[in-house]
Amino acid sequence: MTKRRRHIGGIVRVALVWAFGGALVGAVIEILADTLPGGLPMSSLVDIWPPVLAILGFIAGALVALAFGVSERSMLKTLRSVVRFRKFELSPVARRLGRCASVEDLRDVARRRLPRGVFGYIDGAAEDERTQARNCNAFHRIEFRPRVLRDVTNVDPGATVLGRRQPLPLILAPTGFSRIADSEGELAVARAAARAGITYSLSTLGTRSIEEVAAVSSGPRWFQVYVWKDRGLVAELVERARESGYEALLLTVDVAVLGRRERDVRYGFTLPPRLGLDTLVDGIRKPGWTWDFLTSEPIIFSSAVRRDAAGGTGGVDAMGLAQYVNEQFDPKLAWDDVDWLRSIWDGPIVIKGIQTVEDAVLAADAGVEGIVISNHGGRQLDDAPPTLELLQPVAEAVGDRLDVLIDGGVRRGSDIAKAVALGAKACLAGRAYFYALGAGGERGVDLVLKWFDEGFRRTMALLGARTVDEITPESVRWRDR
């Protein structure tokens, strides 16, 4: 190698060292943007700092090496002995997700990326939000009782729910208005769920139609339904679900009237939205989300209208949804409506919104195939009971007559194991993947489902459980009982 080539190579190596330093400074800026009260100006653009400062560092390092000669070769060798340089990732989405290790991290990224009102809609709950907090805290109050010296070379996390074998005891819960987090909305979530083999539940208030979701997903699907005042419309939705291959109806019964979500009121995230100067400024500060929102097709709620004469489906926009919801939610909903739903649907029915043992028994008497112990993620009645605290008494009362499921506060694979130990056939998770959708779109959902699978398998192995059936009430205990 000629002296000139060695000199050029030395300059490049010095420039790379300086680029590494620039990237570290950019990482510090990101950390400060996340942790300082109020963040830093332009904190929604923090993903650009590491690559920009790395490029500037490369240029500065090359200039220094040219001006003063190449003398940092020993420093480069020292660095190589203790660190590995990771491959630079061009995709900002991949960089964001690469820094995440938990659902809470995804929540933080979504908080930075989304306007306050949008994030508040996803993250918020009713009134003082005590029930939402207690849903999560209940899982923190459960501790494991691991068994050791058991051969856990082969761990099988599979579970059977409504007669179908699932890769793990997890169902994706229905979430309305999903396109507010990402323009692909329900389509992104359904595709990710299908790849993982996990059942996806489409909300009646979804922003993609029953048919659109079925077209992109070959995986198992449930349809969440409200019993509107317009029973003819409900019957039509049920028929569309049947034609599109949905396997079960998820009847939500805890929304006789809408709960008061005060965070939505504060940020103007009502229907129709109330925009002010602060709302517009907030949108400007989140350019990635704003561009995605403005350049995608209008958000339509396709389950809010009947099919037209040509067999197509339209929908209503967010402006019309407020009036529609106020008109259609039926406070007269009663157990007779379960019988009516059974008369128009011959598949499994799961009642979502059970919050007492007494109602669980009535659901079993009504002949449904499953129930979800749910308080709507704390979004309806504040100070409703934490769902995990209800699980064991409900499972003991009716677990031999139907499948008992649970939602609310599920954030890790270990949370699924705790619920299974207390008698759940599976958990439903909604916010966890909604955060992921807001943080990284479809790739974010793929990532959180991967975490759930890996976390549940790891927990099983550490508990000494080779199958789901070996996770029993003896596997856990309450800390304060």
C-alpha cells in the first residue's frame, strides 16, 4: 500500500471516529428531549440529530486530520477493542423502534410523535383515570412462584380459545379510530396479527371496513359489535361479518352511555374536534404525523351506515360520527338482546364488559361461549374494579361453562402468564399495540407482538412451565393479600 493510500485511509478512520462522537452527541440531545421538563424545541424531530451530527463529525474529523496530520490511529484501535460500530440505519422508523425495549418505551415514542390530543385519546381514560392506573397496578401486585430443575428445553405457549388453537393466549382487542395513529390503521394491525397467527378484533367504530380488513388478513378475526338502536343496521353488520369470514362476535355491553374522558375535553379531541391556535401549533410541531394525516384519504367510519343498493359501503366522517353515536347507543340494552343476537348469528358470541361475578353467571346462563372481564380500559366508569382482581372469582364461578378472557393493563408476556395462572384462557391487549402503531406503524405492531411472544415463552421457562396448562394458581400469589 502506498504512503498516499495509507494517509487517505488514516484520514477516513479519523473522520469515522469523529462521526461516532457526533452520533453520541445526537443521542444525548435525544435523551434530553425526552427527559427535560417540556423537552427541547423541535423535540418531534429528534430522530434527525444523530445522523446529522454524525455527518458533521465526519467532515470535521477529516478536516482536522488534513490540517494536523493523522495521529489518532491508536485511538481508533482502542475503540475497536471495546466497542462495535452498529450499521447505520437509514429508516427513521427503524431507528425509533431500535431504541425501544418495552411497551412503555413505545408509549414514550408515540407521545413524542403524536399531537397531544391524538395521544391523549389513545392514552387517556375516564375522569381521574384511577381505574386505568389500577388495571396496570394489579399486575404489579402479583408475584411469581417459580419451580426449578424442570426440563424446559421445549416450551409450548399455545392455547385454545373458542375451540381454535392460538400460538399464545393473546387476542388483539378492538380499538376505534385507529387511523388517528397511523394512516393504515386497522389494516396495519390486521396484517401484523395475521403474520403472528394471533386473532384480531375489528371495532364497529373502526376506520377501515369489515371487507377491507378481511381482504388483507388471512388470520383469524372477530368482529366487535354494539347493539345499536337501529337493529336492522346491526343485523346487516353481522351479515357482512359472516360473509367476510369473521369467526366470532365480540358484544361490548359497557357503553350504555359514553364515559366522560376529560383529557379529550382538555385537548379539544371531541367529535367534531375543537381546534384552536394551540392545536394548530401542536400539529406543526409533529410534522411526520401531520404529513401522513393530510396526505392520506379522509377517515371514514364504514360501519355507521347501511350498504347502498349496489352492495358497496360508504360511511360517515368524524364530523357526522358524533351525532350518529349519540343517536345509536342504546341505554335499553338488556339480556334479551343477547338472545336476539344469537337468532341472527350462529357462531360464537363473547360478551365484553363483564365486571361482576353475578353478571358472569348470567352470561353463562345466556349460553354465550365466552366473556371478557373488562372495564373498557378504564375509559367508561372510573373506579370500576381492576379486572385482574375479578379474574379468579369469575373463573371459579363459570370457567367450566365458557371461556374466560380478560383485558386492561396487559403490557408484557409476563402479564399474560399472571392472567392465565388466575384462570384466563387468554388476554386481550389494545393500548399496547395502539402505542406501537403510533410509534412505528405496522412495524411497531410487529415488534410488540414479537415481544409478547418472547416474553410469554421466557416467563414460562423461568416458571418451570412447559405448557400453558402447567401455569396454575400455585404459580402466583398476591403480594398484599
